[in-house]
Amino acid sequence: MRAVVIETAERRFVRDGYAETTVSQIAADAGVSDHTIYKSFGGKPGLVRAIRAKALLGGGPTPAEDRSDAVMAEESDPRRVIAAWGTLTAEVMPRVAPLLLLIRDAAATDPEVTELLDEMDADRLRRMTDNARRLVEGGRLQAGLTVEDVADVLWTYSAPELYELLVIRRGWSAARYGTFIAAAMTAALVGPIA
């Protein structure tokens, strides 16, 4: 039931927009009661969190964040770590960016959605800061970069707005996008190949 509700909500949000979609519509489409959705998810913000969590799993049998953590644990070369992140981002972003962009747009007129967007941005920054800390501690980055500097680079290149510009608006493939962000992050953090 949970998976059906999440998929139904995602379809409705993407097709009709966040503000225009009601819990009652999602419940009717999913064949459950409004009460079930409120009890299971807490309403539309909870549904968005669940959709995002599903999208961040990626497409493989192992969640994308776990694969990212494994690369960090197994690989000491920051260039290889960043290349793997580019591949993972190309896998995950097509799943999560449409929802995040929808929420960004809805936040312009809905304070509840603004809080949700702020929460999701803070969560992404937390994850990128954790990654940055591990990169800095591993060394081999350009001299003088702080954890905050590295986190800002990672946070910027993991932004749905960049995906929107290059893939949605310019028509890049997800693979080209992943290669681009890996190259850009490598140049910013590690520097050119000597």
C-alpha cells in the first residue's frame, strides 16, 4: 500500500502541481482513505519526503547513498570518488529533480512548502558537508580548501537547478550531465591533472 500511495502521489504532483493536488485525490487514485494517508505520511509534506527518499535510493539494488559511502571507504583517490559521484548523480537526479523543482516553485506561495524546501536543502547540505569532511580528511585536494569550501562546491553541483538548466532546458543527457559535474567538481577541488 505504501509504495502505491507514493507512486500515485508522485504522478499527481508532477502532472498537476503541488498546490493543485489534494490528499483526497491521491487517496482516491491509490484506493485508500484520506485518513490512511494522513496517518501514514502526515499529509502532502510527508508524501513529498517519502517520494524524495525513494528517488534518492537510485536504481540499483543498493541505495545510492550507501554506494557513495562505499566509494568513499574503498577509494583514496579523490578523482575516482568524484567520478563515481558523477555517475550516481546522473542516476538519481532524473528521479529527484522534477520533484524538488516542483517544490521550489510551490514554495513561492506556500509557507508550509517553504519550510519543506528549506528542510530538504539543509539535508542535502548536511550530506554534502559529511562528504566534504571525508574528502578533506583524506587529503589530496587543492591546498587551502576548507570543509565549508568543499561542501559549497558539492552542494552547488548537486543542486536540482543545475540539472534543470543543463538537462531539462538545454537537452543534455543525464550521462553527459554526470560527466560534466564530475569534471567540474574535480577541477574545483583537486585541480588539473599534473
